[in-house]
Amino acid sequence: MNIYLVAHTEVYNPNNILLGKNDFPLVENFTTAFSCVEDLLNGTGNSNTYYSSSPQRHCLKLAHYLSNNSTYIDDNFIQINMGEWEYAEQSNITPDRFYDLLKTGFSNGENIDQVKKRVGLGLKSLIKKKADNIVLVTTPLIIKVIIADVIKAGFKSLKHIEVDYGSVSCLAYIAESKSLTLKYCNLRNRI
């Protein structure tokens, strides 16, 4: 079974604020981006493909498009809760400070260990589905967390795993060893 990790497409965020668990509208040309993602997944969707999504609107809209409105919503794949940092301007936090907060935890939010735990529960649930393929639409950060765990890379590797908006990464589930392997990461059509 293949698990396709699809990063939501670009959101409209003119003030460059931290998104966290909040919903943002998609950019104006989102249907073009949706078509590009669909092209990347060409041939993966069949009657035995299971579609799952973060409940965030910018993820769910893409998942519904790909699945013809047949998507299971799973809260385990929602973006990290950034607590008091949500809606803060990105310019107020350096990338190093962001990763420090991921590790130690955002005030009134989550830390990376809490995120890994719930994402792990979500993946275990997905693997139990009797499907040929699984398509999961979520955020780039959640995909980075999944990939880092699969390749057994440490926390510091998150900075170096590239996951763009509208990209597709793929995991293979090996039933005999009950393990996941990374087939590819950050495949993307440029608009």
C-alpha cells in the first residue's frame, strides 16, 4: 500500500502570520494548483483509495476536490497548536526560535513530541484501512514530522526536509515487516 502525503496548496496570507491551527483562505488561483496536484496523483486514485484530511479548510478543500467529496477528516493531522503564537507575524520569530519552540512547546500550545504522538496514532489508523492507496492531505510541517519519523531522522532534521505547498510525498507500507519506507519526497508541478 502507498500513502501519498499531499501538502495543502498556498493560502492567502498577505500579512505573513503564523497559521497554526487556524483556517485561512486559499490563494485566488487555487484551482490551477489543485489540478497540478491531481496530475501528480494521476493513476493513484481508484475505487479502493482512501482519502483523509486535516480538518483545516485549506486542507479539506483540496481533499474534497481529489476525492470527489469522499474524505475522512482526522484531527490527528491538524497543524501544531502554536498557542499564543498563533496569528503572530512570522517576522517576529526567527526560524531557529520557531524550531526551539517546536521542541520545548509553544506557550498554551503543543510541542513536537505531542504532535508526533497524535500523528503516529493517525498513521496507525490509516494503515489499518483496507485500501490499495491512501491519500492524506495535511500541512507541510505535519508531513515533515511524518517523514522524519519514517526515515528515523532526529528533530533537527525537520529544518532540512523540504515540503512545498501543493507537493506530494509517498510512503510505502510493507505489511510483512509492518514498516513504512519513504519512496519520494516533495514532488511538485510548478505552476
